[in-house]
Amino acid sequence: MTLIDFILNLAALLLWFNWRAARIDPLATATPSTLAGTLRRAGKTTFAGWHLPAAISVLIFVRGIFYWLIGTAVPWTGTLDVGVISVPFRSDLFGRMLLYSMLSFAMALTVFFIWLILLSSLMPATAEVAPLRGLLRSQLGRVERWPWGIKLLLPFLLVTTAWWLVSWPLTYAEILPRPGSVAQRTEQALLVGLGSYLAGKVLIGGALGLYLVSSYIYFGRHPFWQQLDEVSRRLLVPLRRLPLRLGKVDFAPVLGIGLAFLLAHMVENGIRTAPRKDATGRPQARLLEIPGLVELYQRVAK
């Protein structure tokens, strides 16, 4: 069921992507003053309007029914992992499965936009007319032109606000424990907002992995690989001074992937040294104990 949920979220994301990308269709916006402007589609395309958003809504609603009918028989409990907390949804209640279906897609869409914002922030200013820049603009709109510092702050602000709002119906339905105060609810939302940046580890790992492969396999001079090379080099700037090259082999991308996942793990779960005991066998305080976002959320939720 988890795999099915992932595939359906991917299908909904593709519908969303096509809907947003239709705005930069060169055949739809071309003028007759250019060679491309003399080209016209054989039939009128209406999917850029309301068909694709409607298809997403239908998909979310139908899969909510599917989860409700199949989830009890499997059995299966829908789980929404938002980084610092996992929220369970009972599959024997249609309302909760429909809510889970909506929130599951919302979370997938949020991760998608975090990746786009990270890519947009890493793109050099010289790549103004690059194909990847146009693709980012089709998805992010005016946000893509904002300064990189403001763009990197957006995930925290948007996720914090969204979780603060969503937590009200979740606590009302007793899916989440009810906070003791609005301040406690706000603290929880702030931690969820900080945890949203952990989604970037997959994008960083994937980009550096492709960069490593393209370093030894020639894929041609397609703009995608040139832009990927520029983005990956920016990611590896902190490691540039380290002696990570052995002959023709560059270990910087491998170390970069490892550090991305290691840092994400430490931020999420904290840093702790091994337990200590004194001469009599009594436990002592650890030499180093830094709580992660998960533990901080648990403390705030008490």
C-alpha cells in the first residue's frame, strides 16, 4: 500500500507539473513573427485550463475511497511522515482516509517545491536563459526571480504556517494530541517547518550522484548536463580545498552525498556519545548530547 501511495502521488505530481508547464509551451505562446510562430497545434488543447487540476482532485478522492475499502482488509494504516513526527490515519474511517489522501499529496507537492526552490537557489545568475531556468519559472512563477536568501526561507515559513493550520483539524479529530496552548502548537509548527529542509538530502544526493556518473560517462553536450555540472560544483564548494582526488578519481561527490545524509540524520535525531559509567557502575552523563528535531518535538508535545 505504501508503494501504491507513492506511485499515485507521483502520478498526481506529473499532472500538476504538466498543468504548470503548459504556460511556457512554445507552440501555445509563439507569435507569427518567428519561425515557431507559424506552427499551430492540430487541435485545441484544453488541459492547461481546468482538466488537469480536476483530474488531480478526482485522483485524490478516488484513492481515498480505495484506501478505505482495501486498507481494512490488508490491514493497513496510513502514515504521514512529516520529518519530526509520523501521523497515523485509521483506514476503517472514510473521512480519515480522504484526509490522508489529500495530506499525502500536499506533502509530496511540498517536497517537490522544496527541491525546486533549492535548485533555483543553486542556479548561477549566468544561466538566465537556460532550459532548466525556464522550467523552474514555469513551476515557481515569480518566486523564481526572488533573491536566493528569501527563497531559501520560504519552505520554513510556508510549512510552519501550513502545519499550524492543519494541526487544528488533526487535533479536533483526535489524530494528534491536543496541545495545551496556542504557544505550544506554534512551537510544534516551527519544528515541523525546520524539519522540512531535511527533504533536500534526496535532491542533493541525486544531483551529486548524477554528477559523479557524468564525470566518467559522456552524455553529450545537452544543456541539462551542463547545468547539473554547475549546480553540483556549487554544492561541493565547501569540499573544494580538501585533497579528495586520487589520480583521475574524484571522491568529492561521494563524500558530499555521505555528508548530506549524515547531517540530515544528525539534525533529525541529534548527536549523542556512548553512555558512560563510573567505577561503581552508576550511569553518568554523556560527554556530548545534542537533541535533534524529533526529540525537541517530543519535549514540546508533552
